[in-house]
Amino acid sequence: QLQASGGGGVQPGGSLRLSCAVSGYPSNYQNYYNVAWFRQTPGKERDGVSCVSLADGLTYYKDSVNGRFSISKDSTGNTVYLQMDNLKPEDTAVYYCATGQYSGYGCTIRSYEYRYWGQGTLVTVSS
């Protein structure tokens, strides 16, 4: 089970930190899973934002958020964070976290590689 939280309203240039709480997985699940953040706006496809491989710690970012967003995890891997700084109006979306199987190296933000999804949390960036 995945539970995303931390969304809200913020002005352009502001910051938010999203959290994804993961539960119901085996205690060694970090060895086998990646966690990713996606976002979706009405009428558009779900778009990958960032991911972290819990097994090897590698991360990946969508170009438009690289340098502004940072993904991290706690020591257990049961909570994955997305720190979002210098937010822009175009970052407005419902953000989802998801888990997918680790393939042996790093992670991707291809949605079809993620099987389990949490409910979304709305981020609104507006002045």
C-alpha cells in the first residue's frame, strides 16, 4: 500500500515536500523495488517526474525538474520523499507515487514499469 501526502497550495518559487509511505511489503523489499513519483493534469497522460532505486540508491529526474526537485528515502525505504523547490505554475498537478520492480540497475520513470500506485496528492502553484 502506498500513501502520498504533502500536497498543497504554494506561490511560484515556493517549496513543498511530498511523502510516500509504503507499507505491506516484506522487510527486505528495498532489494527488489524502485519508487517513483508521477504527476497528472486533467486531460493529459500521467508523466514521470523522478524515481529512486531502493536497492542501489540511483535516482533519475525529468529534465524540467532536474535541479529543482530532489528524491530521497528514509533508512528503511518505507518513506520516500520528493522535495520540490522553486516551484513553477507548470508543476501544478496531482502527484502520485508508485512502486515497481528493480531490474538490476537504477530506475526509470516509465509508468508501465510501475505496478502499485498510491492515491494522488494535489500540488497547486499559483500567485
